[in-house]
Amino acid sequence: MLLGLGANVGDRLETLAAAVHAIDDLDGVAVQDVSAVYETPPWPPPDDPRAVSQEPYFNLVVKAVTSLDPHALLAETQLLEQAFGRDRDREVRWGPRTLDIDLLLFGGRELDTPRLTIPHPRLTERAFVLVPLLELLPGGELPDGRRLTRLLAALAPLEGIELVVRLEDVPGRRFERPEGPRAPRASFTRPVVDPTDGA
């Protein structure tokens, strides 16, 4: 499965690095790969009447395997967002986010329920998702057969998407998958005071 992460409040890079570790620590989830971090303009674009004034985002995509079903994974990622300060009851739609986690793809599954749609319903509209997604799925396609490269090409010209850094290139913020014994996995069942502690 693939998750899209974004943040545009506070230390964006620190948040994304800590969030990747936290996802890998979720019970039943193991991160396999992480895209580069890209700085991207907020969505919708400024000329859209739905647009909200806010800072640019840092975005990345995480590839992972999981034993959780999609709805259980959604519940875990929403608790994780909450642990990083997101308040869904008070936020503005498409407004600033301390951390946003979207379930983009779940193998070849398609799902459409009141709580969750897979593939993500706006994936094909968002170059800031498709660019890092193609890093992890070169030559990939959606369950309906549409190729990611063609979907991205349809959004050309691409503007404002800039590669910032790869997490493995930042001292102290490396994403390393340790070998051997590791601490028990954590499940974010309640708010965490300091989400970067031990990340």
C-alpha cells in the first residue's frame, strides 16, 4: 500500500521524518521505501475559489506492507495525525495541516465507502502526489489500468514542485530500517505529547 504525507505547519521536514518512523512503528505495518521530500504549493491553487491562504507543503510518499484492512489502517493513520496536532473538528477544508496522511493505493484493491475511497479520489488531479508516487512505482498503474506516467503527463506543465531532500541524506533524520530485535510496536490510541520523541 502507498500513503501520501504532507505538512505545512511548523518544522515540515522534522514532522515528515518523525511520521515515517511512527508509521513503521504501527502494529501490523512495515515501511519498505520512502520517496524524496518535495516542496509544493498548497492545493487548490490560488486562483481556485476554494483556495485558502497558507504556506507551501512538504510532501512525500511511503510504500509499506500491512496486515491491517483499509479501514483499520485509516483509523490508525487518523490517530497518528491527531498525535501530531491535527484537529479535524476545527480545521478548514483544504487548509493548513500539521500532518496529513492519505491512503493512496492499497495493492490492486478498489473501495468506495462513506469513510474511504481507494484509489484516493483526487490522486489523478494532484501532481504533488503523482511525482513522488512514480518514484516508488515507476511504470505503475491504477487498478483500472491507467498508467501513472500518462496521468502525470495530463497535468503538464508542472510548476512549483521542487525536490528538497531525501530523508537518508539528512543527519539525524535518516530513515533506517533496523535489523535484528526491535522495541515493541506502538499503536497511537491516544494523543502523544511529543510526537518526535524516539522518532
